Amino acid sequence: LGLLGAEASCTTRSVDLDFAENELVLPDFDPDKPTCWIAEGLLPWLDSSVQRKLIDALSSLSGAGSIAVLGFLDDSELGTIRDSGLDLTSMTTTDILDALATAGWTHCTASHFGSPDLHFGRFRDDYPRCPLFAFAVATR
């Protein structure tokens, strides 16, 4: 976006951290302010205990008005992926939504890539949605 001259209207911060080994600590971060967390392409590579740890950490740093957007692999396809030789121990869709709700998030929903509520008019209606890739969205 920088090449296009676009500028964020808020503070943005990337987090580079091994969530399995370290606690999420963000100096000078105000957890009382609304935050938008985007974790895309991360959860599928974390086992379920680390996924839960990440959700709990984000929740503890999220004030009222915060939004969490978490990309994950839908549990209905995990058997097929495991059959291919990958060892994934991800949380299921239900587990992720339950963990968000338990941590105080509301309006917890999950949508698949290509679903009408997620494609913003950019996905052809005659093209099948992708049952593998999904996003959970929740607010506080």
C-alpha cells in the first residue's frame, strides 16, 4: 500500500514471535483501546494448545470495541489434510468459536473463502467456495 501512497489512519504493528515458546508482550501497548487483530496464515501451523494460548493472549490485550480476525483450516477438511501426510492438530471451527466466546468475545462467526458474507462482491457466484480456508471474526 505504501507504493500506492496509502497511509494507515491508525497505528499498525507487526508481531514477530514464537507463540509456543514466548508470551505476547507489547511495550507501550494500551490494552484498553480497541484493537484489530489479524492472524492470517498462522493458526494452521500451531497446535491446538498454542492456538488457545494465542487467543487468550489476544483477549487479555483487547479492550471494548476490539476485533479479532483469525484465519484457520476448517475442521471438516482436516482428515483429508492429515491423510496427505501433514500432522495438524488445529482446533476445530467449534473449538475456535468457543474459545473466543469463553474469552469474552461476542458475535463470533466463521466464514469460508468464497462465502457471500466474506467475498465482498469479488468472488464469482458460479465458482465453488473453498471449504478448506476459513476465517473467524469476533468483536468485544
